[in-house]
Amino acid sequence: MLYLRKIDEDQWKDKILHDAVSISDLKTSDNDISVWKDDGTPGLVNKLALAYSLTTGRITDLWCVDIPDNLLAGFSFNPAPSSTIFSSMQSLHTNIVVPTLYEMGELAEIIYNLIKEEKQIYISEQELKECFYNAIKADEISIDFNDKRFRQFRKPLAEIEKEKGKIDFSRLHNAKDVENNRVSCHTCKGKGFIKNVCINQQFLKN
Ligand SMILES: [Zn+2]
């Protein structure tokens, strides 16, 4: 297993070991460092980066490191699902526990060494947008584009739709875009699934 962590590359590159600036990139409010579980499945890194981006409210290029679990043998984890709207990624979120500055320093050293070995990963905005498009199309994202919180995601989707073709929202249960006159799933009207069954279908069954 690998643990994916988003980094601010500028704060690490060409710095000395345990540079205070680098360590400040490991922000924590509760002694937890947020990471995502990557089992090495091709394409998963981009999906996890998108899941993270969707929690920040913007899709933009980013850097990350994929930390092999053998380097983290001395650490404990505090598993907690993410609130990301990329539903299938929620359970892949966890936290590395850093109870004191010593663990924080150790983790910083691990990340520092990975970057020194040029193992940091760059993910472009285009890659994230394509991933967003594919995930919406696969009905893996619970999003209402009319909701104020998610309106800013209309633009990246529109840009990629220009290249790859319009998504048919009538096939989707988890995405809604009423203001753009897109018809959502006729059965649940874009209200989504409960236990993998369209709400309305479940209602009819009961
Ligand atoms: Zn439905």
C-alpha cells in the first residue's frame, strides 16, 4: 500500500533537511496528517487527487508524494472517511497520526527524501479535469451544479465537454444540473442512490 499526500512542492524543493518551511506544509489541527490509500491500481492517483481537489473547492494542478507503507512502519493511523463528493473515494481516506514534533519531523524526513529522489508526482489541471469528466460520466460523483458550493465546477466540466462531448445527465442518479436544462435521471430526478438503488425504484419496491 502507498499513502498519497498532497504537497506544496516549493516548500520542499532545494531545502535543507527538516527545513521549518517544509514542515509547515504538514499542517495539522488535531495531530492527524491527511493521506489517501493507493493500492497501485493504474489511474487511482489521479482519482485520489481529484477527490482531494473537490474538498478544496477548486480543480487545479498539484504535486503529491506516494509514500510506501514500509517507510511508515513506526506510525499509527486514524482512519476517517473523507467528505469528498467523489463517493467511491471517501473510504480511501485516512490519517497518519503525528502525536509530537518528533513524529512530524520523521514524516517530514520521509517526504523530504522522496522528493530528493525526484519521486514527487505532478498532476496537471487537464488530467484532473478529464478525471472529473470520467467520474461524473461513471456516476461516481454526488454533485448538484445548481448548489452554490459546487457552481465553480461547471466551468471545468464545460471545458472538457467541449473536447470530449456532452454528458447525458438523464443517465445519472448522482449528478444534477437543472439550471443548464439538463434532465437528470427520470426515476430519482437526480436525488441519487440509497444503498445503490435509485431512491424512487426503492420506493416502488417497498
Ligand atoms: Zn435515479
